[in-house]
Amino acid sequence: MSAPPRRHLLRKLVLGALSLGIVVATFAYFLPTIANYGDVWRVVKQLSWPQVAALLAATALNLVTFAPPWMIVLPRLSFVRAMQLTQASTALSIVLPAGAAVGAAGAVGILRHWGFAARDTARAVTLTSLWNQLLNLSFPIVAVFMLTIAGEQSAALATAAFIGVAVLGIVVGGFVLVLVSRRLAKEVGDVVARFANWALGKVRRGPVSWGGSSFERFRDDAGEFLERRWHVLTLASLAGSLTVFGVLVVSLRVFDVPSSQVSLVEAFAAWSLVRIIGSIPITPGGIGVIELGLTGALLGFGGNNAGVVAAVLVFRFLTVVPTLLLGLLSAFTLRRRQPSDVAVTAS
């Protein structure tokens, strides 16, 4: 009886040690091998105040674009509340294993604490998560197209784009079937649940608690909303993603990685590839994995070593640390505020 828990604990310990090993190896060996931290620090110290202001402005713009998608799917959610929600849930996805799943669970808990109906909460979390993943799958496809026009190639990006096209086709096709009719929604849901149970069974997890009836309910809740607001949600989600890319571009330019070394298209290609890699929960928040992958891709396109490493480290700092700090502040205020302090009405 005690063997399965022991095996589960051993597996968690092994995965934790592997994750820690990747992080340590990245920052203690791989990145210093690419560019000595002393050289990187000298590049950082050369920043002018206008350049610092540009970095802070890009970071602020990125932060404020977290809220609009949630305000669209939950029209009665204010900007301040949406910021609290996104910063707290994103901070959870950064610091804990399983990333996006933990963040989504955190968002559910916060919205339920505020008094939103379970139906509205499920719709909001599902749509924001789904739209984010659809964009992540689309970016490599767009990047390959843009590189082809520019006369360049990237085998890794082409592979990611191929996988993205396949997955995107399946997801979009299934999504359309779900919205067409209740019967198709139930059938698709049952098929997806069986596949999920099979996959989870391979790692001795599951079964899932949802199925065809869950997809029917989602169709009833989300169908009318998507008919009216899908384009607004798409634009808001796209803005939220592209402002992250904007922080990377500003970081590259202020740390002397000009377009003659890494063009805007090449930077977008590197970023879109790392978005796919970072969605795999190898380490919490992709720490180590994203830094190494992004650095390697940018160097491959021709960026100078010290400038690229400095840009990547600052980019990661500006897209992770502010959210962690705001997430902690949001969590603290959420704990002190009672549910009755937030007046909401089911949308």
C-alpha cells in the first residue's frame, strides 16, 4: 500500500532535482560560457537614463495589457480587479510546477472568492487560456512565413511551426465542432476525455473529472459570447502577447544588439520558438530553459554574445520579477479583503 506513494514521492524528487539542475547549469555554466558575467555587467552599466526609461515604459505597457482579456470575458470585472487576478495567478504559474494549470486553478479560486458564478468563472478561465495557447501555436507559423519572405530559414522554428499547424488545426476544428451543435459538443468532449485519460494513465495520473457533458455546458455558456466578442478577445490577447515581445525588442536595442545583427523578424522568430518551449513545464516559469533557448536562437541569428546575454537576462527580469512582486501584493490584499467587499453580478 505504501509503494505507490513512495514511487510518487521519488518521481517528484527526481523531477525536482532535474529542474534544479537545469537552472543551475544554465546560470552557472552555459550562460557564463557564452558571455562572461563581467562583460555582461559592463554592458548593463552603460545604459543611459533614456534607455532605462524605455525599458520601464515597455514593462509598464506589458503589465497593463494583462487585464483587458479578462475584462472582456467578465464584463463586470474592473481593471484593478483584473490586474489583481492576473498578477496573482501568473505569479503562481511562475513559481510552482505545472505552470499554466496552477495559474488557472488560482484564477478560479480568486474569482469564486469574489462571488462570480461557477459558470462564468469556467468560461472566463477556459477562453483566456485557450486564446493564449492558440496564439502561441500561431506565432511560429507566422515567424516561418516572415523568415521565408526575408530569405532565411530555421530548422527548429520550421519544426515548431509544423507541429503548431497540426495542433492548431485539430484544436480549431474541434472547437468549431463543439460550437456547431450540442450533440457534436458531447461527442467531441467524450473523445477528448478518453484521450486525456489514456495519456494520464501512461504517467499514472487521472482520470479527468470532465467529459462530453462539460463540453455541452461550455457550448451553451460560451457560444453566444464568442459570436459577439471573439474578435475583441483576439485583439486583446494578441496585444498582451506582443507587448511581451516589445520588452524583448527594447532590451535588444538598448544593449547594442542592432537590427544589422538581429532583425525584428529574427527576434520575433526566436521569441515565438521560445514561447512554445516555455509552455512545456520543465522548470517553474521556464527558468533556465527560456534563457538558454532564447540566447541560443538570438546568437544563431547573429547577435553579439555579451549584448544578447544582457538583453535576455534583463528581458526575463522585467517580465518575471514585476509580476512576482505585484502577485505577492495582490495575494496579500486578497487575503485581507472579504468576499463581500467585491460586488459582482453574474454576467
